[in-house]
Amino acid sequence: MLKKIECFIQPFKLDAVKDALIDAGVEGITISDVKGFGKQRGFIKGEIPNKEVKFLPKIKLEIVVDEEIVEAVTRTIVRLAQTGEFGSGKIFIIPVEDAIRIRTQESGISAIL
């Protein structure tokens, strides 16, 4: 079965995470520049929070892999994206019913390899 890994990380962690994921056998990654907030409402350590919310820059990675490597991929992301501070990010693992490569019409795992 295919799984989609969506994760949100700090922008300065992207290069290390990307390089390690490629080394781990990930065949494709889509990234987006996004903004968001979590439990800390966008305030960083030392700032005094108020009623407003601050959107902080993040990188969203979308990766579809065979479920056999999901654990290795998520461990790699956690190891390299962790900062020890609020806002290090989140990982979501979502089942993928199917994938189809438009050019060749291949489906399933062969569509992502």
C-alpha cells in the first residue's frame, strides 16, 4: 500500500532533510512554502503572546512512498528536522488509494518509482 507523508518543517532544515530522504530511497518530493501556527500561536521563545496569532514560515513536504519505508522516512525527518523548540514541525501519514503516472498510465507503486 502507498502512504503519503505530509510534513511541515522549519525552512532552514530543508536541505538536510531533502538530501537524507534522497539517500534513503525517496523517489520524489514536492515542497511548498507555507505559513502557519500551532500550539504556541506563532510566538517564539522570549516573546510575550497576545490575542493575535502570528503566521510563521514553514516548508511543507509531500512524499508518497511504499508503506515498507514509511517508518525509515519519518525517522529521518524527525532526526534532521528536530530543533528542540516549539515549531519544529509535524508529520502526517495518510493512506493513498492509488497513484497513476499520467505519461505512461502506470498505477500503484510503479507510478512513483
